[in-house]
Amino acid sequence: MPPSLDKKLLEDALQTRVAHFDVQQASSQGENFMGNLLRVHVETEDAATYDIVIKLLPDMLLESASYLRENLVYSDTLPRMEALLRDVVPDLQPFSPRHVYSRPGVLIMADLSPLGFRMADRHSGLDLDHCRLVISTIARFHAASVALHEREPGSMDQYDKGVFSDPKSRESIMRFFSGMAHSLASEVETWPGFGEKYAHKLHRVADKMLDKLIAASERDNNKFNVLNHCDLWVNNVMFRYEGTAVAGVRLLDYQMVHFTSPAVDLQYFLNTSPQEDVRVNHTDLLLEEYHATLCGTLRALGCTQHDFSLEELSSEFDAKLAYGLFAVCVDLPILVFDGEFDLGEALATGRNPGRVMFSSPSYKTTMQRLLPIFDEHGLLD
């Protein structure tokens, strides 16, 4: 049992006397990378029971503002956003698990498993129905953040800077990103027809990736901005099913939220989480559905910013392609990798398993399609 999880913590969180509790690991290797998740069943002295999930954050995040950011989102920002939406969406489902308690390094939430929520298979990717549900959910999330910001302009101040700009974590993040890109370049060197053209470009851009990502994340106050999740991928989404049909979704992990262009979330999600067929054939459809849901929700909320056009969204999506490059070079290989991978160690040392992380057939297919696009947009310069 981790030393920070004890009876007193549970009693402080639940405000009751605890008689007994059982602890299980809630995530396996490769499913949760930025915190230790524990599933806890609690029995109290007055015979009540609670099912909760406790997230214990790694030391690296305690040295940054990430844990404060996530606690604030769960305990304050999300409830206010949902309250605004509830007035116009009577059957609104919560965006996330219910917040129970938090303190530095510890976040406690209601366990979604008893409600039927579970993770999707990260290796196979999400089909179109799953993607449409996530896209419509993040569109309402974005719209609610705009409404909250219009009513309370200071509500987004805590999310003004992206996590990658944090000077306390910059060195380790840059080392990790660079190492991943160099390993990818070494794998691409072995691909006939691609190695000769792209490997040296990937090696060259490896040490620039963090700067490209920060530039893509910067907010332009003259454009349309929303609260981005900034870590929106299959690992941070749980689904509920009715029979075989997906019927509900909850979003997890808000350590990286940032008030900036909505294209950041869209680039990240669409380049990591869909099945390849969905990426190739349905990206435009998903962007159109996102736009329709976003604008409809903005109008329902009475937002002054409700005329964000589909053309503007498409332009922003293209302008933030560097976020897509980051996603496929750093995060997509983590999703498809079958071996053991410790992100905390990788961030601390910059080391990764090497070429093997980038050698799966599905990843190779995706990258052979995308590398010419990234090159055409000048991202490999």
C-alpha cells in the first residue's frame, strides 16, 4: 500500500469513520502514464459503502503546477461549466467522474466502474461511433468554457499557459520528446522509399519538437479560444455501453488543460485515437459534427462568440498541425506499443525502448501516410 494512502486520508475525504477498505490497482502498465491509479472500496462504521478511485501523482508533477491545475478543474471549473450547460441541456451527462477530495499529490474521484464505464481497447483504436461521441462531448465542453469565460473573464486565468511551457519540467520533456523523435527517425531509415527522404528530416527536427509544440499551443487573443483538455486520447476516456452500442462517455485527466485554440484538442485526438479508416475517411465529418455541436451549444448558452465558422475551424486545424506531429511521434507509438514502458522514467532520463516502439504495422501505415503531409506543410524543416 502506498504510504500516502491510509485510513486517515479516506476519513478526511469522505468525512466519516472508516471501518474497512480494500485497495486494487486500477490501471495496468501502459494504460495510465502520469499517475498511479488505485481503486478503493470503503465500508464505514455506519454501514455505508463507497467506491472511489485515488490518483497519486508522481514527484515530477508535484514540482510543476499540473496537480494544482487538475484539482482546480475537477473541484471548481467543471462544476461551473456543467451548471451553465444544465440550463440548456436538461439531460446533460457529466463530463467526468464526480470529484470527492483533493490535496497536493492526491486526487479522489467516484469510481465509474460500478456505473458500467470501462476503457476502450487502446491498440485497436476507436471506431466512428466512439469518435462521434467524444467529438460531440468535447464540443460541449469547449462551448461551456467559452460561456464561463464570457461571464467570468478571470475563470481561465489559471489555464493561461500550456504545461509544456513550465520551466520546471521543460528540460525533462524536451529530452523525452527529442529521444522519441530520434528513435522514430532510426526506424524510418529502414523503410524503403521513406528512409532516404524523411529520416534525416526527423533527426533534424527532433531537437526542435518541443519548440514547435509550444508555438502551436500559443493562444492568439484575436481568435476563438476555448479550454482545451490537451490530453484527449483513448487512454483518458471511459465509455458506457447499452448492449453493443456505445451510450456514454467520461473524460479523465486534466493536468494539461490550456485556454487556447480548439484545434489543439482536435489535432491531438484525431491523430492518436481513431482507427486508421476513421482518420483517413471521416476526419472531415468529425470536424463538421464538432462544429455543429459547438455552435449550437454556444447559441443555446447565449454566447456572444457563436459565429465561429467551419472555414475558420478548418484553417485553425491546419495551423495547429504541429500538435498532430507531436501526437503521432510521441503518443501514438505509446498507444500501439505492446512492451513495457514507464513514462516517468522516460521523462526523467530521456530514454525509450528505441526503434521497437515504432515498428508495428499499424503505426508504420499511419506514418507513411502522414510524413508526406507533415513535410508538405514544412513541419519537418
